[in-house]
Amino acid sequence: MAEIAFGSIYREIFPFWEKISDADREYICRNSYGITYPKGRNIHDGSECSGVILVRSGSLRLYIMSEEGKDITLYRLQKGDLCMLSASCVLSAVTFEVFVDAEEDSECCVISGPAFAAVSERNPDVRIFALETAVGRFSDVMWVMQQIMFMSMDKRLAIFLSDEAVRTGSDTIALTHGQIARYMGSAREVVSRMLKYFASEGIVKVSRGGVTILDKKRLRKLTLN
């Protein structure tokens, strides 16, 4: 992408864009690049500052991983979303390791972490934006933790299926039991048993193509229990 294209993109997403100097705007654009990550590619492994990532198309998954290799999905980023947690040099207060994978082929703009950090040091508006963006995502993280710690498995699965149906605009969730378990931070066997129960109750239909919601009303009722 040319610099002028970056400037046009950033003007739409950064509320501080017109408040910083021409030199800082040029500096950010000069230290940006466009890249397409193939499906399954690890983008950020938590060990270094990968930069500020803007999703132009596709989907990214952010997750944490235990020493035993078990991962828990924190949230996913779609078109127009920003990833600030991959820029540890910008948010020095964030000390835990976050991993980022491309869920599908994803076109992104990446701003160099050190460049964004340098501009944020000179501009309080940029620093406030970075912090507010990160804090906004922590509410998603706390929601995930609340589900894992305090909610029953049937309610968690009902919420997941309902959210996926809304996100994709389809009643068929094209995910395997293993993928659903990974997103939910659970075991595949547990998810399979619960899906079997949902199917026996006529709430969903399970097939090789995924899970199809048959009774939205009853599924919604489970999310409220």
C-alpha cells in the first residue's frame, strides 16, 4: 500500500489523526506495511513487539496458553478491528503473553510498534487512544473468564452457538467439536457430550459440516438460565 492509502485508512479509524502533526502522520505511514496472513499462521507469539495490527479483511484469534499447551480464546478480531495487545512496546503495563493467529486468510495493516510508541510519547491523545482500546478489550477477556469460572457448560455452549450465529449470519456453525472446544477453553469430549444432549433435545443438529441450530428460542432460553 502507498503512504497516501495508509493516511486515508488511518483518518477513518484514529480519532487522534487530525490532532497530531504532519510529521507524525507521515512517520506512522512510513512505518506501516500491508500484509496478508494465510489461514493458520501465527502472527504474534507474545515474545516481542509485533506492532499495532488493523484487520482489513479476514479474522484473527487472540488467546493465552498454559505451560501444558492448553489455550483459551480471549476474543476474535474482524474487519475494522485493531489489535493493541500485540504491541507490548506501546502498552508496557501489559505483562502477560498473548498469542495471535490468523483464523482465515487475513489482509492487515501493521504499524511498527516502536514507531507507534514514539508518536504516543509525544502525543497524549495517541497514548489515551491506545489505553482505551486495550481496556475496552479487557471487558471481553473478563467475560470469557466469567464464563469459564462461573457458568455451567450448557449455558456457555448456548452462548457460544448464539454468538457465532449472529457473527456469521448463519444458523449453521461450520466448526468441528475440537474447534468449538478450543474457542471455549474446554475439552473436545465435554463439548461433544453437550452437543449430543442438545441434539437429543432437538435444539441443534450435528453433522460433519458443523452444528445447525434448529430451535433458536430454546437455545436463547439456555443462555439466560
